[in-house]
Amino acid sequence: MLRIISANLNGIRSAIKKGFVSWMEKQGADFVCAQELKAQAADLDHDQLFPKGIHGYYHFAEKKGYSGCAIFTPHKVDAVKYGFGNAEFDAEGRYVEVLYKNILVLSVYMPSGSSSPERQAAKFRYLDVFLPHLIQLKKLGKEIILCGDINIAHQEIDLKNWKGNLKNSGFLPEERAWLTELFNQQGYVDVYRKIEASATDACYTWWSQRGQAYAKNVGWRIDYQIATSEMANKATCAEIYKAERFSDHAPLMIDYAYKL
């Protein structure tokens, strides 16, 4: 069994204080993909913070306290790649890729456009350059599992208040169409939706920190595991972990019937 977890931590140091590392250690995951580290290398002593035998591969943003991705694994990977070859977005620490045997695991933190029109324009630039990268990656003939905070809710069932968000970043028609093309034309699969095709209120992975959104379950599903079709077909179960809170996101855990 292959177990993979994706978790936006909204600050890795804060999440560690809330018990994230000890929880992660108990899950027996093969790969844990973390996003929004909000830290730099000097802020973290991996050997002190993580159990012995857990390797950490970090892509920090150049800007302090911003963005950042990581992959944690007990496996000794065959190759690591930081960034996907775009100077603008690689500087923001949005991509880590590891190769283990025939599997490429990606931890991705896609931009949000909610803070300003300028950031929404940047998000559209990102979508324009990231889709060709995913298309090229698939040509390598590896199994791919992309984990991350995609910052897009794909369908109406993926957020509580879809009617009120039709003109808001994260649910814009252009953003949703980008995911539709990825799934319908490019051969990638939304693994959670393959397992839980009709889940609504139970599917959310992020809640605003305003207006008691979590207590009222006014959430969005913006954290994904996206895989090539053969790997997606091996997915057996998915869990959105809510028993503990490490950030404003909930970890997404999926098991695959795949022998490493």
C-alpha cells in the first residue's frame, strides 16, 4: 500500500507547535507533501524537528515568511527537482518534485489571486505556464501524483457558497476551465473525486478564518491529489483529516494499491 498525504500548513513552525510532526509520524505515509511553509532554511533544523530517517526536500521562497513547499519521506529518492523552470514562480517556492522508482511525486502550491487584481493576473500567468509543464511531464512515461493547494474549487459541489463566489478568485470560470482541461483533455485524474464522486459538505479542505467558517463548515475543496490515470485507478480510499487542526486547511490522505 502506498500512502500519500497533502497538507497546506499555513506556516510550518506553527503547525509543528500544534503537533503536525508527531501526527505525521503516526500515519506511516510514504510521502507527505506540505505547502505554504512560510519559512526559510535558517528557520528550520530538520534533524531536530523530524524523526530520524525522515528525509525532507524543501523549496523555500526568496521572500521571507512567504509560500514554500516540501516533501517528507522515509524513502531515499532517486532524484529531486526544485522549481519547474519558471523564474517568476520558482522564486516564490511553489514546486518540489521527487522521483522514486517509477513514481514522480510533486508538492505544489499554486498562487491565490484573492488579495488583489495584480495577484490574480499572476495566477493566470502561472496557469498559462504550468499546464504545458504538466503535459511535458506526462510524456516521461512515469506515474505522477501531484499533491497540493491548487487554490481552485472545480465544481459547484466543491464549495459551500458557490453562487456567491462565481466572480471570486478560486471559482472563476477561467480557473475552473483550466482544471477541466487538465482532467478531460490531458489525462490527469482528480483522485478524491474518483473515490468520492458526490461528496459535498464532507469534501472541504479549507475554511476562512473569518465568520466562524470552520464551525459552520462553510468551506472549499482546494487541496488535491491529481494523478495519471493508471495510478488514480489504484486509489482505494481517501480521508480528509479533521480530528486535529494544524492550520486553516485539513490534510488530504489517499491510499493506493501500489507496491513500491
